[in-house]
Amino acid sequence: MKKKYISVIVVLVILIFGALALRSVFKHIEKSPKESSSKESRPVSLYEDSARNFEYVYLNPIDSERVYLDPNNANVLYLFHPSGSGEFYKGEIYKSTDGGKNFKKLSVNGSVVAVSPKHPEVVFVGGNSGLFKSNDYGKRWIKTTLNGVRDVKFSAGGILYVIADKGLFVSYDEGGHFNNVGLNKDVYQWNIFPANNKDNVVYVSAQLMHPKPEMKMGNIFLKSLDYGKTWKEIDRGLNYHLVTAFADNPDNENMLFAGASITSGGPGAPITSKTETGIFKSTDGGSSWKKVLPLYLVNAIVVDLDNTNTIYAGAYNGLFRSTDCGKTWSKIELGDSSKTVVDDVKQSPVSHDIYILQNGKLYVIRKHR
């Protein structure tokens, strides 16, 4: 009888271990990756700079031209993938919620993204098809009344600025109502730059289709101190170049950096020389400017939040960094040194990590804090 009980126990033990083994196999099968609309990234550390306490990391395989960051969550970012050549205001938007490891395509198309700094569930996407709003982190979208959107940005305090077909619009209630503050000029290209720490201060650059003869290139750079109600031209020293990138110093509101790019200034206007363009600096709030770095096609400028003496600039000929507030510059090599075009540079206000799009590939300078 005792042997019989021992045999039963042995059989039970074998069955239990067998069941556990099968469960492990099925669990592995269930977790196997399936085909979906998401795109997976494989983060690769390029190299670590221990002296400066950060590392360069290559993030994703999606060819993109712009990166947009959530001001509330360092793990959330968006990428704009254009639909075709010359179609900057039309394309696909991808979203990552894990710091760029994986991306999933949104159900709405556009080219520019803005996330509310006060309510992270409120997201706007704009492009040729108009301005779309989501109240649930991008799951569902509602089309607003604005069309032909060229740029969308929130100020740090939550004021929404939108450039659309009929001019510049301002919303104080996250898109509930839009006020047209004018600037209804016949323009070819717009760029809007809210100031870093003051909601009422905003900068706009425009490329006019039919400029006045005295305007030479037909490009204007404007500053408003009252939420866009009135404007003042601050072009002196920029030589009528189109301002395609801008950053102000969060520690000094009078210190500004502008990227003035080569441009034809609209139909029929002359083309500027590559030697005339570059990074310009102002120390008097834009009343005067001085070129500090010759560059061709400046796409982005960032003043480092950890050290405002450090400036990053992305342009057609690469990524550049200054550690002395623009006096001297050095070039930073990322990935394939033969491909130098930097399409975008952004800094997360949460983690202070710096994201760089070079030839469509996304890199990040991770700060070790």
C-alpha cells in the first residue's frame, strides 16, 4: 500500500512539472511579436561623454523631418514623416510613449504637433488639411474651423498660437475659441516662435509673396509684446533673410538667437548668398543683430536649459554647439559623418534631453541627472 501511495505521488509530481513546462511554452508563444502599425526602435548608444555627463543614443528607424516633444512627459514624443518630396505640410504623424523605443502612427495626418503644457491629454495636429484637436491623448480627433495650417505652438503658460490660411490666430482656452489677430498678409511661408518665459511675447517670421521694392528679399521678422495684437519689425542686421529657427535665453529675455536661411524671398526675388546666412545673435531684444556663425539653411536652435551658455544649432551642413554663448562653435558628428543635414533639434523641458533629427534619423543626447 505504501509503495502504491509513493507511485501516485511521483506521477502527480511529473504531471505538475509537465503542466508548468507547457504553460511556459504557451506563454512564450502568446508574447511573440505580431504585425501592427507600430514601428520598433532599437536604441544604440553611440558613445558616452563622461566629462560632460551625457551620452549620444540613436533611437529609431523612421525617416522623419520634425520631432515634437510633450512638455509634460519626457517619454512622449511625436515624429512627422512627409508624404512626398516638397510636401512639408502633409504627411504622417507617429507617436511614442516609451521615450522613442516604439512608435505608432496616429489616425490623423499633418505636419505640426503641439501638446498643451497644462493638460497633456489635449493635442493639436496641423497641416494642409486643417487643424485637428484631440482631448484624449490622440485617440480621437475633431477638426477645427482653421484650414491650411502652417505652424502651431503653445506658449509655456498655455496660450495657443496658430498660423493658418487667413493669418495668425490666438486661443486662450486651448482651441475653444480662436481670435484672428491679423497679419493677413499674402505670404509664402510663416514661422511662429513664442517666447520662453513670457506668454505675451511672440515672434513671427514671414516670407511675402509680393513684397514692396524697399523690402529687398520680402522677408520680415516681427515681435509682439501683447499676444500678437500689435507688432514691431526687428529686422535690423538680419538683411531681410527668412528666419527659420529661433531661440531666446530663459535667463535673459533680451538675448535672442535667430537662424537666417538662404531664400528667394518669394516669386521673382533674388536668391541670397550662402555666405550671408547663418546664426545671428541679439543682446537687446531684437533691436540689432550680429552674425556669430555662418551656416546654410538653419533649421533649429536650442539654448540648453541646464547651462544657457550652451547653444545647439542644426543646419544643412551639420550639428553645431557653442559653450560660450555663441562666441565660438564646434561641430558634433552623429552617425554617418557623410550625411550631415540636421532637420530638427528640440530639448525636453522635463528631462532636458536633447533630440536631434539628422537625415531623417532620430538621436538623443541623454543627460545623466
